[in-house]
Amino acid sequence: VEEYLKQLGIKTRRMAKTGIAGYLDVRGAKRTIALRADMDALPMDEKTGLPFAAPAGAMHACGHDCHTAILLGVAKTLSRLRGELPASVRFIFQPAEELPPGGAKAMVDEGVMDSVDEVYGLHVGSRVASGKIVAEAGAQMANVDDVTVTIRGAGAHGASPQQSVDPVLCASEAILSIQQIVSRNILPVEPAVISICMIEAGTAYNIIPETCSFRGTIRTFSTSLRRSMPKMIRRVVAGVARAYGAKFDMVYENGYDALVNDEEAVGYVQQAARDLFGKNALFFHGPRMGAEGFSEYLKVARGCFFSLGTGDKKKKTDASHHNPFFKVDESVLWRGAAMFLKLAVERGAG
């Protein structure tokens, strides 16, 4: 990415260790529009069978390679139009989106958004029909937090459970009880998700271990609910641990904040989609409980994070993201580039 931008005559700067910022500066310009693509892959094995499939242990199962390709194409086109552009353009190639706190905050802290007036980003979406654009105002993606609990009991032979304080059984009940927080402690109309996705214990089938750890993700939109979640989870785990005679440790970490699209910027994106692809170009699906590091850029400048549909059942590009069979309908990626180009030029003019 860095080398390609340099070949285009675009000044670059390394940020957040493996991130790249590209500066297409226009002399005399009074505005700067930022365009962002994330670059990181996921630690999983690809099963698409594609000739360019990633080697074992790494896969672009969320489309970030598409985002990078789209933005590089946009950089190539805009670099050729440098003398005609109404504004400077900042290209943000971000690392570590999949792993909060991620690369966005680090790049912002290192100055990638300095002097930026508006910022736009896109994400391919396999569950949206190919070619459709999704751009909606307000809170569109959730706060994301991470909890890890370690239950500390007493080990024993599997044949003598009465001599143990079984941390696996205690953790199991704690996990079940935590699931009731959403259904019994939170308003039914308040979006919230608690998913315990990892559990680890033991070294052999016939040994009751000393400890059992589990880890999960918590998603909310409300700031007050987000703040109360650690207390509610701790209360439940403490009660279960006490009943079993076990002890526990809990680590709760805040991740990305909710992504809130600016209403006016959303209007620009929607109009661009209609202008480029017709009156039926848009699709609406409402807020989602996924999370996005793009929220960090929106704290600094107004903007919009929108989606480009790439799902086509006939082409088998409708597998969910983070799935080993995930792939995209490449025939519509040009639409993402067209959107970025139109936004850079039109919003650059103010």
C-alpha cells in the first residue's frame, strides 16, 4: 500500500505501527476530505477454494482486502485529477480494526484526522444484495466491551468430585445466569447482547481442574447501560461463586464506542448513491449490534460509514462475515470506488 501510494505521487506517513496515511494535498484548498479503508485479516482458515485464498491461519473473512483495493483505486484516480480537485484528500489505511482498541484511535492520536472536515468509510456486506448502498443516520453500530472471568476452585480426581470445588460446574452456571441479565434486568426495548464465546479449563478428561475461565462480548447502545453492565455481571458471578465456595477474578475492558453517523453526511451519501445508481440504489436495515473502529474518526469530524452490498446467492457470496466460506461479489466493487470518488469531489467543494 505504501509503495503504491508513493508511485502515485502521494505523500505517505506510517501510523499505528502498520497503518498508512496518504496525503493528496491540493495547493490553496480550504477543505480536506478523509476516506478510510481497514486492512487487517482474521486468524482463521479459509475454505473458499479460490485461487488466491490465504494460507492457513489467516483469512480476509470480513472484506477488508476489498476495502483496501477500492481505496487504492480511488487514490489512483484522484492522483490523476490533482490539479482539478476542490479539496485535499486524506487516505486512511487502518490496521487492527478487528481487535479493539484497534488502529483507529492510535491513528487519530497520531494526527491522521488533523484538519479533516469530513470523513467517509465503507464496508462490504454479504447479507445485503449486491450493489445496494446502506447509509442511515444516528447510532448504527454498538458499543463493544470484553469480559473475562476466571473461576478459582479446588481440583480433584474426576472420580471424587466431593473433594473438589468444581470450577467448570461453577463457570457453567455463571454463564447460564449471565444470559438472564438481558432478559430480566434490562428494559425489553433496550438493545443489549451478552455472548460468552470462549471457555477454557482442564488438562485431562479425568481431572477436575483448579480453574476455569470464560470470555465474552457485551454490546449496548446506551451509555448508561454500558456503564452498569460490569456491575451486573460481577454481581451474578459473585453470587454463583459464593454458592459453590469458589473465588473469581474478573477483567472488564471497554472496546469501541457506538458508531453514530452524522445526519447531514448520511444525506450526502444517499444522494450520491441515487445519482450514481438510480432511485432504487438504497437499502435500509436499521442499527446492528456489530461494532466498528470507524467511530473514532466520527468523534473528530462529521461523516458517514456506509455499506456496499456484495451478497448474491447464485454467486455464493452470501455467507456471513467471519465465516471460512466468506467471499464477495467482485463485480460490484467499482460502486464503492465510484461512491468515494463522488464524495471526495462533491464534498470537497463544500
